Amino acid sequence: MKDLSVDNLLGIKQLNENDINIIFETADSFKRVINRPIRKVPTLRDITIANLFFENSTRTKLSFELAQKRLSADIINFSAGSSSLKKGETLIDTVNNILSMKVDIVVMRHPLPGAHQFLSRHIDAKIINAGDGTHEHPTQALLDCYSIRERLGSLKGKKVVIVGDIMHSRVALSNIFALQKLGAKVMVCGPTTLIPKYISQIGVLVENNLKKALEWCDVANMLRIQLERQDISYFPSLREYKTLYGLSKPMLDKINKDIIVMHPGPINRGVEITSEVADSSNSIILDQVENGVAIRMAIIYLLSSKINRI
Ligand code: CP
């Protein structure tokens, strides 16, 4: 079996192009499995996985759980709202208590950037980052790139624009790293106030005009405005944002080519994207969700081969 160069999935930054291709090839096999009449394999019968969600999630949590069930792993689930964290327990104590129940892999979402890196220095279980604050969301970026690869064959030389709230988005940063490692050209588009100043220094193009960005790209990845992470106002009103950066059918019709439209979810219909576009033939939003299960099966499978119980 081909081996990943990492023992944990902390972020896309730590992966190389070969790692990403190994994950994609493994996901290809698992995609065939989940489309068979019997959608389950016994591969991870002896593996126990803890899903630790210190922040809300719908897609990522369900997708990881389904991936684990399809691989026949044992699962325990934890969410911060109902935990002893509220009684003052530290992250390391919480995780070590869970690990003493003989857990092999931890899938964690946490609001603090770097929480997974910190945890990896203190525990032996394999760690998969399901989102750390505004930092990285590696499995989302992998499923996004896998979905583009499925449509366009390869990422090399493809032009991808990420539109919206780049400043507060872990999806944007992980996508930028993954797309660049796979040879795609990356642009971000949005109001200047929502684009980090460092972005052009990491080889990303910046465009404030959505029409020009759409004319340039093969793929548009539309992001949600993350109001829950904004402590000040970054633009005058949602109405103005929608007028300047919302993707609508008339705007798609104005550009003279067929582009692929993506969204990591959750969608705010009528703000960053209209329902007409989200549900159109340009959209691969539901393919992204389907591919998320195969990608997460691949990552869990590849990291499980590195578990050392001796
Ligand atoms: N795309 C994504 O991370 O969605 P959730 O927050 O619902 O997991």
C-alpha cells in the first residue's frame, strides 16, 4: 500500500502533492464501494474512532460518521455542549480521558486555530482535523479538489476563484494550499476588507470585481459570509454584498462560458448564491457532499495503517 508522509492530518500545509494523489486514488476505490449494493467493508473492524466536536457541524460530522460506519469502525461521539468542559476540564484532560478507553483515531473540530497541532504533541492517537477556527479545514479542501478533478480530469493549470469572506474562512486557506500543490491557479474575490493582506504574498491573485473573476475562472467556489466570526462590520449591508458578490443566473449568463460552481455549505441562499444557481447544472454542490464520504474513508484508512499498538 502507498504510504502518506504524515502520521496525522493536521492541515493541507503538511501534505505534499504525492500525499494528495494517494488520498485521491484511495478515495476512487472507496467511491466504488459506496456505490455498490453493499456499501460497507470490514476493513477497520478493530479500530475505534472518537469524533470530538467542540464547534457546530452538520456536513463534516455526518460525513465522518458515515465514512467510519462504511469502514466498520467502532465510533464514540462527543459534542462540547453536553460535556464536562463546562465544568472546567482542560482539552488535554478531556481527550486523555477519552483515549484511556482505547481510542485509535481522534477526529476533532475546535474553534481555536492550532488546537490539533497542540494536541498532537500530547497524545499518541492519530488526529484528523475537522476544522480549527479560521485556520484549516483539510478534508473540505481535499473533497473540493477531488470534485474538481472528477469534472475536469486534472487540476493542473485550472483556474479557480474563491469568492467571499476569505478573511474568516478555514475552507479558503486549505483550498489555496491544496489547489496550489496540485498545480491550479488560484484567485480570491471579495470586498477588500474580507481579503487578508498577506494573500498575494502566497501566490494568490486578488480581484474585487466578481464579473472579471468569473470571466477568468474555470471554477468558482462561493463562500458564506461568516457573521459568527465577525466582531465588526466589514461591509455596509448584506444587501450591498449580495448586489456586488452574490452569484446569480443573469450574471452567469453574461459570461461567455460554462463554469463549475461550488459551495462548501452551509449555503445562505439569496446572499452569496441564488437558489437558481445552487440548483443549476453548473453546480456540483451535492457531488462535493457525496465525495466527502469517500475522501474521509480514504484518510481514515490511510492513517489507520500507521497505528502502532505495541
Ligand atoms: N462544510 C462544512 O464544514 O460544513 P459543516 O460546518 O456543516 O460541517
